[in-house]
Amino acid sequence: MFEGLKLHRLFSTKANSANLLEGAIASGELPNASNGVTVSVEELSFYQIHGKRWQPPAKSLWSQLNGQHTSSRKGRGMTFSEVRQYQAGDDVRQIDWRVTARTGKVHTKLFTEERERPVVLFIDLTPSMFSGTQLLFKSVQLCHLAALLSWIAIGSKDRVGAIIRCGDTLTEIRPSSSKTAVLQLLNRLCEIHNQGLAMGGTTLTDEQRDPFHALANLCRKGSELICISDFSTLSEQDIASMTQIAAHNRVRAIQIYDPIELGDTQAKGIQALQGRDQVFSVNLSSSKAKDSIKHAFTHQQQQLSEQLSQYGITLSQVSSGSPLLQQLLQHSF
């Protein structure tokens, strides 16, 4: 019954959310500008300072999310540096035969490790993301996480770009490594998010359901693709597309969820909840109903994790019910 349960702003525990929000802001775990529903550049710029905490190699954000150390860095491999005259011990496979023929002396190519890489964010603002029952809308938590990842990327001398899916449009932002470009990305994200919030639910076309063609074009070989979504619309074709990108790039997936999807809520009585195809009336005073909701979500999440892990794609989870920084620090070691 509750397979694919998603919220569409049908209810929220407003008083409790306000108290949680005020407490998180007072403790410095959320930006002062946070209201839990809309987002602003000022709000997302808060994560610039905090991004330094997870600069590799000292500490990795992924070790916090996944509970383990991240694997060695993947860049675009070796890039050409120069040609010089052959010396004893040089790799004969790197001899430049054209220069050798032209000069009459054996020359070899030199390569250096290329450390810079593009980081591409897939930011999925589908209708089910504009919902929340405790601290933040899922879409707001997504924006906070995207901001943190962006600041970490440019702090690591990487370029960061994005594909943002919202309503009936896909917005492409090409990777750049400048602070100005990141602020422009975050400003565009805020505009799209707040417009999507005002539009409400929109039915996705087949093209919008499959944004991976645009992602494949934006992700050059050796890129890192980070997909942030609740994955409520993920299809078998989407998984196939992700695995094709993963063949030449590192792909990570982060699932944003609301506490009520685990049956965690202070709400009581009959409430209207949006399923994948219809609205359900659910008695949230019933522990059995809450257990059914939790079972449906954990089963769906486990299936998704198993599907992605077959292709080396790591799935992490982030709740919209507590501050992002708090969740990361809880996994700190």
C-alpha cells in the first residue's frame, strides 16, 4: 500500500518544526536565514566555511556519510607535459617517433598526473521533494547539501557544475572552479527551487524522467557525478543510464528522505499522505500503520542500494529532519 510513499505538503507539524528550526539556528548548525521552506544565496553561502572541514585528504565527506574511508582519488589520469631527449631508464613506449624522425635524436613524451576533475551535481527537484514534516523540506536539505559539495569541490581545486531538474525544464550549468561561478550556480539553484515551490506538482514527461543523456554529455571522462534525489521516479532505464556513466566516471547517489517515511512523526489521527499514484488517508495514531510505512520505505531503499552497488555506485542517505552538519558530525571519527 505504501510503496513509493511521498509527501506533497499535505501536512506538517508546524509548531514542532519551528522549535527545531530555532534551536538549530541558535546552535550554529543551520544558517540564520533558514526558514525550512525557501532558500537564498545567503543561506547556502553559510556552508563555505564549513566545507573546509571535509577537505581531503585529511578528512572526507564520504567517510562521514558512508561510515568508511573513501577510496583513492580518481582524476582524469595522466596529461601530456612536454617532449625531451630520451634518457636511460625512460619508458620506450613513450618515445615520440615524429619528433625523433624530425630531429634525428630519440625523444620521449613526459606526462604528469592530472589532479583537477569536474564534479557534476544532479539536483533533482521533482514534486515529491517539496515536502517535509519536521525541520526542513527535502528540497531545502538537498540545496544545503549541494552547496556544501560545491564549496568542497572548489576548495579541492576541482570544477563544479550541475544539471537541475525542476518542473518541465532541465537547467545545465557547466563546471567551473571559480568562487564567482559557484555563487552563480547557487543563485540559479535558489531561483529554480523557489519557482518550483510556487508551481507545485508537475507531471514529468518521458524526457524529464530521463535526464541522464544531458548528464552524460556534461560528464567528461574522469568526472565525478553526484546524484541527489529522493529517487521516487527512478526507473530501470535510469539505473542503466547511471551505470553507463559509471563506466568512465565515479558516480555517487545520495537519497534525501523525510522522517515520516520511516514512520517517525508526532502527528496523530487521520492524515492525508500522497502515494506514488494516489492520496491515502492514514491513521498516524496507529503504530501498525507507522510500521507499514517504515517497512515499505526500507524495502524500497534496500532494493535501490543493491541495484546500484552491483555497479560500484555508493548510496548514502540524508534526512530532512535534522541539520546536515549535525548528521555529518554524528558519523565523525
